[in-house]
Amino acid sequence: MAGKPSPRPTAAAATAIGALDDLVATNLIGRQEFARNLGLSVKDLICFAHVLEADGSPVTAGNLAGRAQVTTGAVTGILNRLEGGGFVTRAPDPTDRRRVLVTAVPAAAERVRAVYGPYDALLAELCAEYSPAEMAVVADWLTRAGALARSYLDGSC
């Protein structure tokens, strides 16, 4: 039954970290394949995913550069490819003409959702096997691990 807690095996930190490494590696390969199927690079896909996460609100080019860990000059090339491929539109910020606002093209957003949708559905089914309290722990750990990874990346690269 969905959401019903079931007994979980005990696991040491090394086991969890190993499982995370496997998940990250598998997702990296998957992201490369998703990007290839859409005619994008992985960095392009990361930027487009960030635009989609904004849910219709414009995203600045500078924000995309930070998200993809690239320079603002490099993000211009990414935006050229995304715009040329019909994924995004760019417009000057009406309040600051130096800034560029990026929004997703609805048809492109649907194409990407069609690629990711089945995987998202499988993840939702998996999440339904965990209680709300267990999901709170998983979400907390993933959020904190993501922040730690970004911080480490910022300080190391």
C-alpha cells in the first residue's frame, strides 16, 4: 500500500554514500542521453531545466551562469543554442537593459516534460512507498547534501 511504512534495513554511512554515488553516476549517464535526444549538451539541459523550474517566471542570464557553473560569456553561447533550438526566448529586462531575461518556449517545455515525465512518475511511485516522516528525512538529507556539494564545488573549482 502506498505510503505505508515498511521495515527498512540498517545501513552505515558508507553504504548510503555508495548508493548515492551509484545514483549520481546513473543520473549523469541519463542526463547525457536525455540531452542528446533533445539535441542539447548537458550544460544546455541544466540551464533549460533551471528555466523550467522558474515555472513561467523569467530567469536572468547571470542566474543561469551561476547555476551551470559557467562564465556569463559562456552562458551567452548556451542561450544562443537554446534560443536557436527553439527552447527559450530572451528579452532585455525592462528595468535594467543590461540584464537579459530568459523564458521557456511552451512547446519546448512540453517536449522536455515528455522525456522526463515517465522517469518522474517512477520516482513518484517510489516516494509513495515511504511514509511522510521518512520522506522528510530523505528530502532534508538531499537538500543538505546538495548545499554541501555546491559549497564544496564553489571552494574547490
